[in-house]
Amino acid sequence: MTGSFWLPDGASTLSSEIDSLFHFVNWASIILFVGVVVAIAYLAYRYRRRPGGPAPMRVKPNKMVEISWVVLPTILVLIVFNWGFRLFVEQSVAPPNAYEVYVRGAMWKWDFEYPTGAVTTNELHVPVDRPVRLVMSSADVLHSFFVPAFRVKQDVLPKRYSAVWFEATRVDTFQVFCTEYCGMGHSVMLASVITHSQGDFEAWLASAGVDEDTPLPELGAQLYQQQACIGCHTLDGTEIIGPTFAGLYGKTETLDDGSTVVVDDDYLRESIVDPNAKIVQGYANVPMPAGYTGLSERQLSALIAFIREQQ
Ligand code: CUA
């Protein structure tokens, strides 16, 4: 199970068989393609028309040749069908003892909710050597959940659940991509799968409850990363998609209708939960990701406290 030009090292129970099928289809295609192209080139040259040469003879069909080019490709596609279908079924149906995690994709982040109620953002923690089933849905548009090392990829849809399962085979950190174009932040809609031994996973899960003791600005700093605010709002004064947070608090902003507003707690709160209410002059009315309406009061306060500190 080693990586190749195409994919990283496999790290799930199904990845080696999926790789074998992939390489079989890939090499069969390459061999057939090269064989056909070389034969065409050779025959076209060998039997090219020459001045003064005899008129070509009429070619009589050869039964054996005709039968073989029907039967052999049929056998080939049946092998691929049988192999692929078996794997497809294996990959579609999670084992009954699978550990279930709910996944919610939103512009532009991934939330993971565990059976204990713990929630993580952009970090999926799972045990190794145990099947894990992900039940997925989207808060807004189409996304797609892709873990190359596990060879799983599945669209994530609004108003509908889709599922994937995998069983990780080693303790490591694996990259997750969104592979369905979902707007400006698509390319930064990344996450990691962090695999633990069973004991470590239980310890992690026990520690993953909501931490009420974190000071607000610190929690805000975590949320700034987790909720991907960083994609549109910088901390160093650079203006990208939305206003920078540097020196924002207390500043007087001019809105697109010419009125002004002082940036205070109320304004910040409104801008997070109802971003269209006031648009600062010079910025496009880019909707904030829908997931932000789900922030708790404590999380909102934490973000505001964090922005207040960026002076
Ligand atoms: Cu989510 Cu692309």
C-alpha cells in the first residue's frame, strides 16, 4: 500500500483493493491504447499507397478475428464490472458496528459532531482499526468530502443525508478536501482526519466537551481560525474580501448608503448574524457563510471580544 503519482499512501482497509482495481483499469487502458495506436501507425505505413502499385485486394472477413474482438473486450469489462461492483457494495454499506459521526459542510468549513455531543471544526478525530461512518449534510450549497488517503469521496448535499465509511489502519493525520466548487472559499475548505488508538481516542473524546473555562478573547481567537473568518478578514490590516479586524473596533465606518456607524459590540453582533443589514462602503455585498447564524451567544461574545483586542 504505497503512494503513487496519483494518490498518497493508502491508510484504510479498502484502499489497497481500490488501488489494485484502479491500476488494473489504468494499465489495461494504457496497453490497449498504445497497442491500437502502434498498430494503426504501422499498418498505415506498411500498406500505404505507392505510385504504380497494384490496386488493393478486397479484404475477406476473418470469423476468428471478429469473434475475438467481441469476446475478449467483453471478458475484460466483465472483470472490471465484477471487481468494481463488489468493491462498490463493500464501500457503500458500513459494517453494523461502525462509529457514527455527523458531518456538516458549510461555506467554508466542516463541523463534526460526535455521539457524546462534542463538536469539532475542521478536525475529525477517529479511532483506528474501527469502522467509522460519516453521516453528512450541508448547511448551504453542494460540497464534497474527500479523504485521498482513505480513498473515500462523497458529495455533501443540503436537505439530504449522504454517508461514507472507512476504517483507518494507522495513527496519523490525513488531509480532507472539499471537491465540489462551492464559492470563493472552496480552496480553503480543508480539514484533517486525526486518527488515534482506541484508548487515546476515548481520552480525547472525554476532553472534547464544551470548555466553559476558556476566556472569551481566547475562545474568539480559536473561533476565528475554526470558523474560517480568516478567509475574508485579516488581522494585519490587509484588505481582502471583508474589512480587516485590525483597528476595526471603535472606528467609524461609512456605509454604502452614505451613513456612518461606529463599530461597537452591537454593530459587530449584527454584522455576524445579519451580515446584509449594513454594508461598508467599498465592499461587495458578499454573504457571510450560513453556518454563522448557528453560533451560540457565548461564541458571538467571544468573537466580539477577540475583535475588540485587534488594535
Ligand atoms: Cu465546499 Cu468546495
